[in-house]
Amino acid sequence: RSLTMITPATASADIGIYITPQARRQGYATQAIALAAAKAQQYGVRYLYADIQVSNTASLALFRKLGFSPTRPSGNEIIRTVLAL
């Protein structure tokens, strides 16, 4: 499941994803994020953001693999990442 919220004034959107434990490591997250990024780009989004918990190393690795870069810590527990579309 993926949720994207578009902010027209900044041409940016936030994305979050949750894959059930039994469905992990099957490529679903990669596919969902890629599809969401493509659709966001169609709507004129230029930057896609994801806030990821520091302890979620699998998610951090996935988003980095897909081209997201850390921008700044959002707090002690969260890393904000960005993908330029």
C-alpha cells in the first residue's frame, strides 16, 4: 500500500509504504515506489520525499537503491530523504 500527498505550491510529494511481513522481499515495494514516482512525475511533481525511521535499515536501503538521498534528520528517529524526478 502506498500513499502519496502532492503539494502543488512546491511541486513536491511525500510517499510512505507498508508491505506486510509475508509479502516482503518479493519486489512489491520497489514496484510500488517506482509506479508512484512515475505517476507523481505525470502530475508535475519534481521532488518526492520519504521520512524513514533510523531503525528501519531495510527501508533506508530500499529508498537509497531507488535513488532517494538523505536530506536532513527530521528528528532523532527519522531521516528525511528526497528523490528528484
